[in-house]
Amino acid sequence: MPSFGFGRREPARPAPRYTLGPSYMQRSKSRGGSGSGVPWRALAYAAGSSAAIAALLMGTAALYRSDLLRVKHVQVVGAQVVEPQQVALAASLASHSLLRLDSQGAEQRIRELPGVIDARVHRDWPQGVVIDLTERQGWGYWQVLGTRSVIDAKGRVVDKARAPTSNAPTVYEVGVGQPLEPGMSVDRDTVALVTRLQSDGTYGQLGAQPQRYEFERSRGLLVRMAGAPTAIFGDSHDYEFKVAAWVATSQRIKAERMKVNEIDLRFGKELVVR
């Protein structure tokens, strides 16, 4: 006879009614086949880039420490009165790397040399530098107590400079008790005044040439002329008026054959003829 149990049986679970579609399987394969979503290509690219940057940095550091780009040749351009070796020593760039060259510091040290106005340092790859020098130029001479000193266009007495031109003027200062020393300055306005008189055609209008320039602190610039009266010019104030008055007065003196030793131009319209 059949037996009957009195226990409770669990009902059977129904079979699932869904399956993985082909589109999902294709997406899983395109992501690496595992379905995890890890961007392997991006990681590989990042790793390669990091390795390339590291190699570049290591190569740059090695190049910096090596002798391939270090200064072995120094060329000085424009030196006439300053010794090129002295310029190279002041620059102090030998064996320095061109990758980190202290050009500004070298230029400043060179400018401190006597006779130097300016300096520019340029890299000359792979192992050199070029120093472009601007030397001080002598303008003319300023003579005190029988001693003639070279001065520049700013009126500064220089001990080392390129020689003035062959026709450079000499200004004789009178009434001074001590000679000039390098680094001292003379009357700058007088230097500029003489420069202007020699370059603007004034002497052509006068029909005469200057014989000597003199400077007195009480009267300023005196221009002693060859075969004509001395002009007491003073300073550069009212320059155009003074030149016009000088020319007109000189022409009148010639026309009337007047005996005149000095034409004083310092008082504007009140010309003084002695």
C-alpha cells in the first residue's frame, strides 16, 4: 500500500525566463572580455607617457651635468681700449652650462670695468659665448692748469676711452686752482653748447672759424674767433636768438669796419660790444 507522509514539501522554483542577449555579450568582449570595464588602453597610454617624460627629464639632467653644452670659448667683440682677456675674466662664464647661463650677472660685472659703457652676452651654441662690447668714446678735451684731460659727451673725465676724433675741440678752463681727476665732471652745458655750435652751421654763417674755446665760471663759454671779435656766449639759454644776434652784429662790424674785441651775448636784446 502506498504510504503518505505528513511533512510539508517546498514547491519547485520555476525556470528563469531571461537570457543574456547578443548585444550585451558584444559589449563585454569590447571591454576586454571580462565585463569589468577597466580602461586598459588608457592605462597603457598613461604609463607610456610617464616613461617618456621620465626619460626626457633624465636625459636633460644628464646633458646639464655633462660637458657637451658648457662654455669653452669666449669671443669679445668691439674691444679697442679694454683688454678682451680682462672682459672674459670679468664675465666669469668659463665652464658654465649654456642651459642656465647667468647672462645678466656677467653683463653687470663687465659694465663695471673702466672704459665700458655697455655689454651684451649671447650664447654661441654648443660651447661658446659672444660678448658684444660698447666702449666709452672720448668727446674732446678739457684743459686745466696746463693738463689736458679726455672727457666724454656728458662732460665726465675718463681715464680709459676711445680717443676723440682728430678735430675734437679743447675747452680751456681759467680761474681754477686744482687739476681734474678721472670721474670728475666739467660743465655739461658747455660741452653740449660747443657740440651744437660745431654741427649746426653757425660758423658758416659767420664766415669765420673758432680759434679757441674758453670757460669761466663767472661768464660761461667764450668763443675766440680767428680774425673776428670774441663772442661771450655764456650758456645755452636762448641759443637761437644768440646765434642770430651774433651773425647780425658780426656782419655790421664788417660792413662798418668797426674795431671790436668782444660781443657779449648774455643779456638778451641788450647786446654789449666792447
